[in-house]
Amino acid sequence: MTETTAAFHPHDHGACIADGLSRAEDVARRKGLRFTPVRRRTLEILLQRHGAMGAYDVLDRLREDGFSAQPPVAYRALDFLVEHGFAHRIRRLNAFAACTHPGEDHSAAFLICRGCDAVAELAADPLRAALEQGARTVGFSVERANIEALGLCPVCQSTQAPEGIA
Amino acid sequence: MTETTAAFHPHDHGACIADGLSRAEDVARRKGLRFTPVRRRTLEILLQRHGAMGAYDVLDRLREDGFSAQPPVAYRALDFLVEHGFAHRIRRLNAFAACTHPGEDHSAAFLICRGCDAVAELAADPLRAALEQGARTVGFSVERANIEALGLCPVCQSTQAPEGIA
DNA sequence: TCGAAATAGTTATACTATAACATAACAGAA
DNA sequence: TTCTGTTATGTTATAGTATAACTATTTCGA
């Protein structure tokens, strides 16, 4: 497992967004998926935020672009993105985040800072493998997994109080 | 990581409940926690179900016992149980489940069957260790983690259709 | 016994998500 | 091209989940 996101550090965010979009477009074309305007715009919104975003926040942004502002619009687009690995759902936050990985079909783990709410994505394929092995001992076959950790990012470790006191 | 639950198999459920309660009582006494009637009853309800339960389902049961039927009552009791390791929150299901582990202070992973909704808890300390190591490479300190897998239990593997078709 | 702290009761509301059905766009076959 | 099945979107309504904020009570140590 190695770092694959610069969420906790400064970086070229513009390139970040452009890369994410064009990668998604490539994958969608290759898989024959319909990367429609709402879906594309939804991914772009997530990429711009570069962090976790609630469905209703996404919805607000979509409204500004003239899309229908009803919840199902956002949820469908988000579900599509998650389904195909362009985004992840972070259940602990009831939120979504654009996938920051180059590769397709990976497993991800999320590091959620309780100090500043930043979210970082780690490649979790080894973790996933370990999980599947454990599951096998009970005869369970894993299809999808969510791995989410709550804690403190480097910055907040020096400025925030320890757990339970803040 | 080894199997520590019999959720996917028949077992002595009565003993299961009694054990869970008395173990919790021991720990609470040792830690100086107040294992009040609502909290105790809430844990008992979760143990009886021996699976995931929504907060509002718990609330319904509490009402039958004469406790106040307002959401905060259930959420507080559940939060207490989760906080001290007597129960776990399963975010994928917006639900809670009694901890089926003997030991305290462990990490757990959940196997959620999409066929029959059964939930099994695996000891996930190795997984947790791997997660923490990965987090360290980004300078992140893990305090809590949720690891949840969706898939098929042994029984449903033979009777259910594959993902996406069911 | 007094007072601080923790727990529980209560009311109201905020936030998250989906069901269900109507309409429109698209893709391949006839 | 036109038909037709399929996929996507629009729309309305509502279900489900969770917490804020305030009051009352209990507990426990000083």
C-alpha cells in the first residue's frame, strides 16, 4: 500500500482535474459507457472539490449548471461514477469523492481527518487481499469492500487535541 | 484473521446472549462505566437479533420495554456501546450489531451477505495493522477504522445469482 | 447535603436516500 | 428510416437516518 494522493499536501490542482476527467473519458469510451453531461459534470464537481462532498452539495452545483435539482439526479450520477470506479462513496461521511487513482479496478482505503475533514485515498489492494483471505475462511466471497479510517492528518496532529478532548 | 463468529452457522444462541451480556458487564465494571438499564437492554436487543439492526428497530423494542421511544434514546445507548466496543456500527447498512468477540479493544471487519443480509464479524487486527502502516506513509495517524465487505455467504453462493443479475 | 457531572426525557427538525412513475434520448434490428 | 427495446433523465412525493437543543433526573464525590 502506497501513497497515491496528494490530498494532504499542495499540488497542481488544475492538472488534477483535467487528468481525472480525461482518464474517466478514456475508460468510459473503452467500456462503452455513456458518459453523459450530468455524469461528466458531476465528476468534474467532485474533482474540483478534491475531497468528500455530500450528494446535496453536488446537487446544488448541478442546479447552477441548469440541471434538474432533484435528489435522484445527483444520486444517479454519483451511483454511476461509483459503480464504474470513477468515484468512491465514503460512508462514514455520507459523502462521495472522485477517485484519485490512475488505475482502474482497484480497491481503495480512505483516511479521514477529524481535524480538517480532509480525505486521502490509499491504494488498498494488499488490504483487500487480506480481507478476501479472511473471508474465505468463513466461506464468504467478497465483491466490494469499504475501508475507512478516522484519525488525524499530519497537519492536524500538531495543532489538534487528542481524541476525545477536542 | 480468523473466524470468530458463527453467524453463518447454527449455534447456541441463548448462551451467546448470556455470554455477551456478562462479558460486557465485566468490562463495564472494570472500566468504571455506567451500564445503565437502557444501555444494557439495548445490548441485549442487539445480541438477541444476532445481526445488524437499525436504530429505529432498536427503538421499537425499547418502547416495548417502557423506555422513551424518541430517537436520541436509542442513538445514545448505541453510541455508548460502540464507543466502548460492545457493539459496532455498520455504516453500509446504517445499522448496529453487538460485538461477537471475546476480547476488548479489537478491530473488526464485517462480511455482509447481499443475499440474506446476514452479517459476520471477523477479527481484523492484521488488517488494521496493515492499514496503519499504509497510513503512516502519509503521516496519518489512525484512531478508528471501519472495514466492511459486501458479498455472498456460503449458503447464498449456491442459491443466488451472481452480482448484478440478482 | 450540596453541587458538578453524567445520563435520560422531550420536542423539533435537519439531513440523507429512494420509490414510483412519466418522459426523452439512444442503439440496433427490420 | 422507422420501429422497438433499453437506458437515461425528469419529477413528485415520501421514507429513512440522525442530531440539535433544552429540560429533568440521577449519580457520585467533596
